[in-house]
Amino acid sequence: MKFIFADSLDYVDPAFDFIGDRSPAERQPYWDDAYPHEILGYAPYDGVLVSRGIVGDHRVKGKYTASQARRFHLVGVRKFLRLDKPEFAHLDIFGDCGAFTYVQEERPPYSAGEMAEFYDECGFTHGCSVDHIIFDFNPAGQGMSGGTDDAKARFEITLENADAFRREAKAIDASFTPLGVVQGWSPGSMAEAARRLVTMGYDYLAIGGMVPLKSPEIKLVLEAIREAVPASTRLHILGFAKADDIDSFHGYDIASFDTTSPLLRAFKDAKQNYYLPGEGLGLRYFTSIRVPQAIENPKLQRGVKKGMFRAEELVRLEALALNSLRAFDRGAADLEETLHNVLVYSAPLVEEKPYEDCKDSVALTRLGQS
């Protein structure tokens, strides 16, 4: 099972001054920043996915600047992501249309021929057909029963585009592997979509609409699809946000999945930032030590405005936590004192209340154990 990292210009400034809490004045984002595989010296993934909607154009506002989008088209996806070195040559580069970016439109803004040319000219190794996302989901739905008129229209649009996309890819003798995208409103409708895609000639399917679903619902979809397609058909899950539950999906013969979930959790989740294999199939979670700026952190400032904290006290606790961590790093402070000062300042951020009111909470216990 391959882990494909869904990129969204996720890079960091390696020259960031952590003491001064600022980047160099001459910093140029993208040019001076580094991707995960550059920071680590190896790729912590089996490939990268770039959505057409992220790149953007005059129809869909993406995350790329105009100059970045031009460079992307000019040099290709591998060079743009700085994956053009020999040690990264084995990595897959997936592309999809970014259906979330045009979900409100009656029809996708991209044609099958346009997307086939985009994938081919930019050097993708795999390209997904043009889909139209369906958010409705009935886990008990059998066959083609149920489904709103809008869901059925999107179902047919997705299949029509998939048929045209495969023909266009073949016509230009594309260098990428085409994936037919599955959309549906139930396990039964998605199984029917998968069956039709295989009939068109696809042997690699991308299952869409999975982001809002829970693990049991995703498994119902996989079971239904596996019963409808040959065992040789490869499956990719688009936007698989259940990366920490991946062990329970081994029996469905998934070839690949893409997600940003582990990265987002690392710096956005309040408590469960990192995990390692635990007992059995479980995971052991760790909370990261973070010391936000007292006068700039939105959550802390909300607490100040509500009268929960005093700004001066937060600034003092921030300085105490930072100084303790730096002293511990130099060997000039012991663990217990350092941990105490970090926990005191973390309480308003994690629990949104003073340390004395939540020092026995599970969240702070986890933080202490990390």
C-alpha cells in the first residue's frame, strides 16, 4: 500500500530564526523554503499528489501564485516539487482535478482532453479522470436505489468524463497511467460505478468522496467495490483522512491512498500530534511541545478578551516556558521543572483554562508523558 502525500505548497523555511521568531528579511517563499524530502534528506512518502485545483487558473483560484503556476507548467511537476534528483526518481506523481474546488458548479470546469494534456505535459505518472464530487451518502444503499437528482447527475457526469478521459489519454499516447474516479451516494452505487469503469478498460480506480466518511462506511464501500471488480483491479483512496486507522484496511487490497492528515495533525491538533505503533493494532499518541506567541495566538487572545487570562501573565508564562526549554537543552535545568513550566503555559492553549483548573486532565497527562 503506497502512501501518496497530497501536497499544497507544504514547505518550511530552514533559515527561520527560532530565537527571534522570524524569517530572514530577504526570504523568498518557495525558492528559499524546503519540502519535507529536502528537510529530511529522504522522502517520507511513496509519491506526491497535486490537484489541478491547487495549481489554479483563470477559472479556479488555486493556492499557487501566478508565477508559481507558470513555472509549474514550464518545468513540469517533478522539477517544480524538486523531486527531479536520481534518489527521488522512483516516486509516483499523482494528479487529480481537485473536485472540492468546484463543488458548487453545475459541471466541472475542466474537459477530459484538457486534463489528459495537463497530466502528460507536466510529467505526472498517474492521472485521475474528471470527477464531480457527491457528498450524499447512505451506508445501507443497495444497487442504484436512492440518490438525489443532483447526486445521479454528478454520477453520470463523472462516468461520461472517465470514458472520454481514457480515450483522450490513448489518443495522445499519454505517458501517465489513467485512473477512473468512482463517485456515488452509497456502497451499491459506487460498486456500479466501479463496474462500469472496469468495463471501459480501467484497471486502476480512484475512490472519491471519502473525506467525510467514517472508517466503517469506507469499509462498506470497499467491500461492495471489491465484489464488483476483478481482483486484479488496483484501488486508490482519494483524501483518506483515517491514516491512523490504516492497519484495519489491509484486507481490502488497497494499492495506494493520498492524505495530508498526518501533517495537519502534527501542527493543528491540540493533543494528538504524533503517533507510533502501540500494542496490537493500536497506536500510541504523543502531544507536541508548542510554545505559541502570547500576544499573537488567536486562541489565547480570545481568552484575554473574555477575561479568562491577563495578557501580562501570559507573556510572563511564555518567557518562562521558553527559557526553561532552552536551559534544559543546555543541561542547565532538570526535566521536572522544565515540564512544569511548559504545562503551566500550555494549559490555556490546550484546555482554554488556567493550569490549576486542569492540571489533572488527560490532555496534560499526555503532554507530560511525551
